[in-house]
Amino acid sequence: MVNKITVSGVIVLVIGLILAIIGSVTATNSALSLFNQLKNAPLSSLSPGNFISLSIYPTSVLIIESSNASCISPSPVPYASRTTANITIIVYNQTSTINIMNNCTFNIMLRYKSFSTSAASSPFITSGYLILLGGILFILGIITAVVGFVLGRRRRANS
């Protein structure tokens, strides 16, 4: 017979696993939503030395997909910038006009989309908390189940 401590540990473990999965699905759906919105933006060609001017607000994130991310040079220098594969994420902390310049000697293709910071980050923050809480509950569930199992065996051995 399984004791109540082991059962409660397994229940907490399962709840933790479910929360972590929900957090992962939320993060995946949010990333896919942003990516799909970017894919719906028109594709533009940028000649060598030319630039595109954009107005950006301080509470927005600019995401750029380009055929060659190393050719993109934003001006003025962003507050934060990260490039992965051919996707560049740029954050400015003030309202400004941004020039995205092609520094290469060949044409590049790009598409860009500006998102509000809260729309881009809130789902990821929520999913991060869910994953963290799920992980903590998962670990506590394992510990509780193991302690319950050991205590149950001791009780049987002493009987």
C-alpha cells in the first residue's frame, strides 16, 4: 500500500510538470506569433549604401529579418541589439528615427516589424514564471515522494 506522503509527492510532481509544459507552450506560441507577424510584413530590397528610415517609440522592439544580418547597420546605436541567424532584435530607450543601412556591396532582402515591448515580452515573462514554478514544484514533488516512500518502507519494516 502506498502512503499519503508518497501520493501527495507524486501529485505535486505532476502539477509541476503540467505547469512547466504550459509555460513552454506559452513561450512557443508567443514566439511563433511574433515570427508570423514578421513574416506577414512586406519583403524589401536594400541596395548597397542605401538605408530605410523608421520612427520608433521608446516602448517598442524592432525585429528585422534579413538575407545577411551582418550587412545591417542601425543608426543611432541601439540601447540593446541581438542577432540570431538572420533575425535581429533591436531595442531603443528613446523615441527616435532609425536608419537601417546596408553596409555590404550587394543587395540584401529584409522585412521588419515594430512591436510594443509589453506585447513582445509579457508572454515570455509569464511563461518563464510558469516554467520556474513548475520546476520548483517538480523538485519538491520528487523529494516528497521519495521521503514518503522511505518512511512507508520503514513503517513496514518495523511492523
